Amino acid sequence: MSRRTALCAVLALAVSLVSAPAATAAADTGDPLARFRHQPLTWKSCIQGPDDDTGKELQKAGAECADVTVPLNYDDPGGRTVTVAISRIRATDTRRRIGPLLLNGGGPGGPTLGDPPWVRQAMKQVGARYDIVGVDPRFVGRSTPLDCRWPTGTSIHGAGTGRAGFDRAVAFARDLARRCRTSEGSVLPYVTTRNTARDMDIIRSALGERRISYLGYSYGSYLGEVYATMFPGRVDRMVLDGVIDSGRYSPRLLRGTEKANRQALADWASWTAARHTTYGLGRTRDAVLATVNRVQAAATRKPLKVGSHQVDEHTVPVIVLSGLSQDDDDAYGALAQAVRDMSRAARGRHVEPGPEFAETLKFVVTGSASAYGSVQSAILCGDVAAPRDPEVYWRDIQRSRARDPFLAPVTRNIGPCAFWDPPREAPTTVRSDFPALLVNATGDPRTLYSGAVAQRRNWPSSRLVTLRGTSQHGVYGVFGSACVDARVNAYLATGRLPAEDVTCEAQGRPGCRYGPGRPR
């Protein structure tokens, strides 16, 4: 889903060699993937240079890193290979060790190699019983790269306020797809969730494990659903936080989130109004929302100059939407400062954005994060086909514009998947039941609570932990709910799901408990 800073800081050194037992390898001589399943992993320091902050954090946490070799095309395991980068904090309670816990922080396309330290902290005592493994999926982060050389870090783009704006959005989406075909066409068919799940199983085997446990956020919930379907005997414990309804998974994941995002925007506006002396955006919720509308109207007439960047009618709502996934003071304050800067620019004032807004602008309106957006779209487009006729999107936008003229032109807009080659494989039909622990906030504006309820219905033997009363995306170890964290940790410790679904109440706005990271 929408990009946020990586889920947190990370690992370190230690050099060791792990190889599968010879007897197991011999039993698999007829397996065309045997050389991948039983490859030795060379563990090393995660630091890649003097400016590698992630590597330094990894080292501080006592972690180690390795590269896993996997086939580009699993139908041709003798052909081209790619590498998948992993990190690991080993269990310290070896007597009661449970096994590896693989992580995915979402995106799709988000790196997770740096996440084990903060996850280990969130797990408290039970963390000592797991090898906590961060994975940069194929073509992400430190794995074999993919970059379509986009002029932006995201394919999420507003349709503007009229037909001319929508036609520009169509041309923008078509150009993004063209750039990917031109620069990465040979690998695009293999950038899929199903292949990422296959890679996970190679990692499991290379670690010498019969089964893995899994913690997935946001898109990572869908990856977990697919892995449990493709490799049903290989999963021990599974936690899915920010749950995607597998029946609705498609490139148009934001479609239908308008109501939840409007509520999140209203909550932010109320918070900002109470701090008018700080931000100057209005003394009431409605006054703050009116300021946002004035910014969009000004950007429609003429792009706003913010520092060295131009912000137009296509990007203003994307910037606002990107600030609505976390219900905490830091995220609310960052969005308020961004709107304040854009409001000043709309009045013709010279504006130099603050550090956080500058980072967002760099991501949205420059190609500095092209690789992130490239992989995100490649996965979504490679998994499920999108409607190809631009008129389908135009009619959808026009129908929804009356209810939400600001956000619907973003959430229902056309994207590069409309111009992508058809997926190489059929979409995954996720299995009908699995005993997982599902976690979701009622007001989640990215992965809707209704999706968690639907997946709970799909998997009757699962249990759902609900955090009520917050517009929060990603809960466990992130929001600071002792109620939620305790339920997840009890399950990870015992492997026993709660006897029934659990509801926790959001108490105030605790903020990010374990670090600056955010599920994507």
C-alpha cells in the first residue's frame, strides 16, 4: 500500500555457515530445486559501507546477513537466478527455541531486512525463542534490483479535477508502464507474489527448517495468505496485521477506501484545529478541511512552488493521502506541516519545506525512489490483471466524485497496470481455511476492517484481534496497544489461538512504541 519509512532499524555481524543435512539433500536428488533448497548460506556483517545506517543498526542488534539464490523463473530452475537478501537475529533461548519467524512489512515492494530488531523488542520475552528473519523480497532493497527509471517513487497519482486532468493521468500511467517494459521487460513476468512465496520456501529449506512462522503487515498479509495456500504443511504460526481480503486483492487496492480515508482526514483536521496556534490552518475541523480544499483549488489553477519542487492538482491529494495511515501525533504533525507549507505556497509565499515534507516531495515528484514504485507496480500488475479501458476508470471517478471530490480521483484513478502485459500465472485462489491470528484496527484507511472480517469468515479456524476506535494502519508493535501486543505475544509463545475473537480499545494516541517504522 502507500509508502512510509521502513518498518525499523536492524541487524549485525557474525559469520557462520548453514547447510542442509546430507541425508536430506540425498533424499531430494530428483528435485529440480534441490540445489536451491540445500545451498549453504554464508552469514556476514550487514554493514555495506561507512554510510550504511541500516547495517550499523543491524550490527548493534547482533544480527547477521546472507544472500539466498533463487530461480528467476521456477519453471526453468536451470536458467537465470536472482538473489534475495535476508537478515537474522538468532534465538538466545535455545532450549525452548520455536524456530524462524519470517517478516514482511508490506508495500508491496517494501524492504524488511531491517525489521528484526524492533520486532524482537515488540515480542518481549518470547522473541528470545525465535530466529527473527527479515527478508527483502526479490527485486527489493538489497536483493537483486529492479528499477524502471520512473520520474516518481509511486504510481499513485490523482486524476485532477476534469477530463483534461484525467487524460494527463492516463498518459502518465502509460509512460510508467512503457518505461518498465523498456528497461525491465525480461524480468517483469516473474515479479509476483507467487514467486515471492516460492522464494520464502527456498529460504525455509536453506535455513534447514521443516516449518516457518510468519508475521506480515498490510500487503504482507496477502503474501502470508498465498504462502499458506501454496505450502500448507510448512507454516507453524502466522500473524497477519492489516488484513487484505484475498477475494478483493487486485491492482486497485485503494478503491473503496474513500470513506475510511475521509474519516481519517476529519480526525486529523480536528487534531490540527486544536493546534491552530502552531499550524494556523483553522480553528475548527471544517476550517482546516476548507484550507485543504483551497490548496487543491490553487494547485489546479497553477502548480505550487515548494522549495525546488512543483506540486500540482495530481500530487496534492496524494501527499495528503500519504499522511493518513498512522494515528499518532508525529504523523498528524508531519501532515499539518506539509499542508501549512502548501497553503503558504498557494498564497504566493516563498516556502522551503521541512525535512519530513521534503522527503515526501522527493519521493512523490522525483525519481529518487523509482525502484520502490517500480517493484510495487510490477508485483500488483503481475499478480492480477487490471481493467484496460481508460473509460472504466473515468466513469468510476465521475460516479464517486460527487461523494468525495478530493480523494476519489486518487483512489479510483488509472495506473500503469492498465497498460501492463497480462499476468503470467492465474491469480491465487487462497485456501478456504487456516488457523492464523488476524489483527486490524476498525478505522484502518489502507486495509479496511471489512477486509479483516471477510478473511476471518474465509478462515473459520482463525481468530481476529480488533483494535477499536482508531484510524491506524498496522497495530502490533507499532501503535502501542498493550492489549493487542499481549494477545499476539501469547499466540507466538504457545501456538494457541484465543478461544474467541478479541476486541481491544484504543486508549488515546500512544504513538509508535518500538521505533520510527511504519507498515506500508
